[in-house]
Amino acid sequence: MNNTRFSVAVHVLSVLCVSDGEPVTSSVLAASVGTNPVVIRKLLVMLSKASLVSVDRGKAGGARLARPASEISLADVLDAVVTSNEMTKMHSHPNPACPVGKSIASVLDAIFSDGFEAYRSVMKQHSIASLAVSISKQGG
């Protein structure tokens, strides 16, 4: 997967987890991630639509978790920011005259779908809270 939205979203939610309910600005989140605040704001919109964060506007505003970190699985985050199609995207124009090219998409689609579901199943086993505990054990 060439898309980093998932890892950035997990990073953002982990920062919000360790902030103990205090709002965190997109600038602070961007500095932690190492990206632009605009990228973070776009991501916060996705996370807000999935009811994972709430965002208060204004000077005293910022983002915070919308529910306990123990109730946010990495699968929830994955579902909020990445579609299975993005993770399992097939190259655009296989040659339909080629014996491989004419069939590869349908064969790989089934495998990719199974792979995505297996990946998602593993992500269900981990929460933002458990991730934050692991991070703190490593000195984060």
C-alpha cells in the first residue's frame, strides 16, 4: 500500500490518546507526524465523519477522541481512511489479448479481497489504547 493515510491517522489518534482529553491543534499534530497541518485537517474530517474524533474550531479549539481509545480499533481507523479498493488496486490496462492480461484482474481481485479482510481482521485485535501503552513502554 502506497497510501500513508492509515499510519498517519493511527499516529494522530495516538497523540490524541496521550493528550488526556485536552484538544490538540492540527499544527501540533502535524509537527508530531512531520507533515503539513492541511494534511492533518483533511484527515481529521475523515476521522470525524467516522465518529472517531471531535474537532472544536477557534483559538482554544483542537481535536480530541470522540470515544475512549480502548473502543477504537485499528480496523475502525482503517475503515475511516482507506477503502479496500485503494489497498488492492489493480494496474490500469492489462492487455485483453494476452492470456494473462485478460484474466489477471478477476483472479487478483478475489485474492486481494481475501487479503484485505485478513489484514482488517488483525487490525480489529488492536486498539488505540493498546498502541499508546506499547508506545509508552518504548519510551514514547
